[in-house]
Amino acid sequence: MKAITVEPKIPGSALLEDVPEPDARYGSVLVEAVAVGVCGTDVEIAEGKYGWAPPGKTRLVLGHESLGRVLDPGPSSGLKKGDLVVGIVRRPDPVPCPNCAVGEWDMCRNGQYTERGIKQIDGFMSERWRIEPEYAIKVDPALGILGVLLEPMTVVTKAWEHILAVGQRAFWEPKTVLVTGAGPIGLLGALVGRQLGLEVHVLARTETGPKPELVRSLGATYHSCSVADVGFEPDVVMECTGVGQIIAESISVIGASGVVCLTGVGHGGKMPDIPTANVASGVVLKNNVLFGSVNANKRHWYKAGEALARADRSWLARLITRRERPENYARALERRAEDIKVVIQFSDV
Ligand SMILES: [Zn+2]
């Protein structure tokens, strides 16, 4: 079968190649790939900046934002042939640490977790893949190809769960959220903010393309100014850019007792021009919490499926701005200004 593979840490090593059928040790459920979303992590792996091949191998099958159709449910999965499923990405570490031991592998303490398509387990960019029944999440068949948005939705679902948990340390009635960045995570974060009944503001650089209208059609407000100029003090900031200056300004504008959730993973950039001690003083004097959030556990996968099923399908469909065939993997791994979510489509839904 065909698979898109990379040699991790070797820039430009991505290939569409023939590989053996998926190994039975990957799980008793056999799945035919429908589509796989491409995200910044995939691009970084293809650029040689990240990623680990499975033990004893040099190449890794790429892809962690899956959607597939069950070909063989195996003996004990509760799934049926033809069901649409998405594969959970992370596996608990083998020690396991206390968090992995209780199923909160998203909070792994020792970093020895593994991840499909990223860290030591083959991913989902192959014509067929296997999965353990307990890591296969059945998606609402009415979602069709939109099920490929489930994995990014889990990241947002966990971030929101933690924002609300942190806020509950005191009496807290959040009304406003500022989402910085209008990629898939920012836009899905804004969607959940609206589902929670909050006044949602989204800030991004572009004034053209589909992003401003996508934000407005959620009933949210779009800003293309700097964070410092948004003109209000949000109760929540969901930071999705990873850009130093935007992070620093987000901490400055957050309202008293507000929560700043960092979800972006950035690198380098110039030093922000706000001294650290001044930023910290603001955090102290306003009782702010600043925290990071990554990945998701099974509870978030379940809740994300419900949130996706509740969302307006035509709005979700507008997030998928490009579909590429597997043979055009190089094009799929290019970042283009007008892209929101690019998917590689292996078969029709
Ligand atoms: Zn762990």
C-alpha cells in the first residue's frame, strides 16, 4: 500500500512510497484512510525539525489528524464495518507516570509517551491503518469529511476545560474571550467560546481571505490591530500564535482575575519590548493565571466529538480550504497564506 513517510530530522525526506500492510501489533481494527489533516507539526517534521521513527526503523509514516472507515472491526471493538473513526494520537508512557496511569496521558510527567505520526509510532497517512479498539473514536457519520477536524478540536476542548477549571479557583463569571490567531486552533477555539455563550473576539494579521468572515459568521468580532489596541480587557485570552510580542501583550491586556491559556508553540523572534518584571507585576496585581495546554486525553476526544456534531456544518466545511491527493503530498505540506486546514484525501467519504 502507499504511505507518506519521512526520515525524521532529515529535511525534505518526505516520500509517497510502497510500504507493507499495517502490522497487526498496531491494533485489531483495520481502517481504510479517508483523509488526514496537515498541521504545523507535520510541516516541521517534513522540514527535519521534529519527529522520531519507530524503534529499529529509519522512516516514520506521517500524519496524526486522521479520519477513516472501518474495514474490519476485529473481534471486540464494538465497531461495525463502514463506521467512520478517528484515531487517538498519544499513547501513555510504559512506566507509567501517575498521570498516564490514570489515563491523563496528555499530562504525562516523564515525556516517555509516544504519538502516532510524530513520536515513535507510525501515523495515519497510509491507505490503510490499524488501531487498538480503545483508541478508535467513532464519529457522527453526518459529519463526513468534517470528522478530520476532530483532532484539532480535542486540543481546543482540553484548553477550554482547563481554562474553566483554573477560573473556578475563585468566584468567576467570564464574559469575554480574546483568541489570538485565526488558524484551525484559533477558529475552533472561538467556536467553543461561542458555544459556551461568551463574547468572542479573534485577532489575526490578515484583513483578506476567509478568516474575517468566518469569525463574523460565528457572531464574534474580528480584529486585525495589535493586541494592545483591542480596546477591552478580556476575561480569557486563548493564545494560538506562539509569537513573543503577542504573548507579552496578551498578558498586559488580560483583565483582573483573568486567565491566559497558551496553546501556540513558537520559536525565536525578537525579544518583546515589555520587561519581564513589569509583566509579572501585572500578573500579581490582577490575580492572573498564565498556563500552557497541549494534547488531549480520551475525555476530551469524546467531548470534542460532541462539540463538532453541535457546530454548523457549513461553517466547519469552510475551515477545509484545500484538499490534495496523496501523490501531491509536497503541495499539501506547503504553507500558503490563504490556507486554514489542508487535508490529504485518500478516498471518498
Ligand atoms: Zn506519562
